[in-house]
Amino acid sequence: RASGWDITLFGEKAKINYFALSGVFCTASNNARSSYRGSTSLKYLEQWDNSKFLFISPKGGTIHVNTGDGWKQFLVRASKDVQCISTNKNTGKFEIKTTSNGLVGLGVWLYDDSGISVDCMSLRGNSGLTHAGVNKTIAHQMSEYIDYDLIIMEYGLNALTATCKDYTFYADYMVKVVNHLRHCYPNADILMLGGGDRGVKKGTEICSMATISSLIVSQREAARRAQCLFWDTREAMGGNNAIVSWCNNNDVNKDYIHLSTKGGERLAKIFVESLLNSLDE
């Protein structure tokens, strides 16, 4: 839960570019606060060992943090650089609050010292091109506290149309995006996922959109030119007209584009198996 934060997303005008990989930052405006709780809906989400709040505080001020044993106050210096409040305690609760208007929240990270942590950064309706706007200085400063081993880019279907068969412009720009992210996150490998199969309805029949193969060819070429990894999502789904069987199994929503929760789990297992097999080679 959160309140008192003004949210700025990729593509929106901002006086100062505070964008990192997530494509969002939040500015405290009125007794801003956020609270996080563990979940029993999935394994390993009920508690965690480390809690971090990354922020920029141009004016300084105070931030209060609660991990279950009462509120603790942190005095924050005025700085244009990224700062971090970190607690090392096994907990299922993390709360922050501040009255320092103008403080910029970059994100909260809740994770353990063991295992693999995954940050899923959903940017709906985004083609991936806006990642050329990641602030390199902020990305480098954040890496002191949160760094990445692997960045997986899953874009493309929002750039797809039923009539365009030439996506050279998209490939050219994605090369720039990948190269920019590599400069922002030099310690991370980058993996580009090709677009999944997308369906259209012709009469009473569902089939693959005819232009999807052209997009994937361009994505593969972009990955080759940018020298990053590539995984053919559509081929992993079954190739041409795979969308039909995925729809019949309720693995894709009725828009014939977006995976259902069940379908997402199915594709994730295929991807992880493919990734582990590659690492074993």
C-alpha cells in the first residue's frame, strides 16, 4: 500500500530524469508512506532477510522505517546522489514514511541472501524504446546497493501491427537501447526475448498474425548486432499458429495476445529449462 507519492513513468515529462531500469520514480508530496507485507500465495515470499529503500533527497530531511519492532528515524543529508536505507533482519513487514516533500523514491528491494531474486518490472504498452532514457549516472550509483547479473528484455508485441512487414526501424533503435543498457549496467548480461505468438480472428478461426515473423526476424537481427543473447519465444511456444493450442488450453487471454497466469507459468518453465540447459553446455 502507498499514499502521498506522485508517480512518473517512462514517456512522461519530468523536470529531472530520475529514470533507472524500472522506468518509474515517485516523488513525495504529502506525508508519503508505503507498506509491504509478505505473501503466502507463492513459496518463499512470506519473509525476507534484507530490506532496502533507494532514494534521492535534494533537500534532505527525515525518513522513518519500521520492520516490525517500531519506527526508527533516519536523518537524510541533502544530495543529488542516490542514497540507501538498509536493514538486515528476517521480517515479513517493511514500512517507510516521510514528510520531506520532494524526496524521490527509486524503489524498495526485499530479498534474501541466498537463492535467486527476480525483479519483474512491468511497463504496460511499452515497446522497449524508452529504455534509451535510463539515466546512466543514477544506474551506476544504484548499482552500489542493487546490481544485476542478468537483464531480460521482453518487448515487441506493442510495436507490432497487422500491416507493417518491415521492422528495420525498430531493430535499429533496439540496438541503441541494448548498447545504452550495457553502459548503464556493465556487470549484467542482457537477454532479449523475441515476441510471442499473437493471434487474430478470421471469421470463426484463430491464426497467427501474418507480420509477427517479420518482427521476430528484426529482433533477432538486433540482438546479433548488439551482441546480446536472444531467445525465440514464439518458437518455444510451438511456432506458427501456436496461439491456437495455447488459446484452447486457456494459456492465453481472449485478446489472443497476453498470457494468462497459467500460460505464464507454462512459458516460464520452458524458458528456465532452456536457460539452465544453455548454462550446462
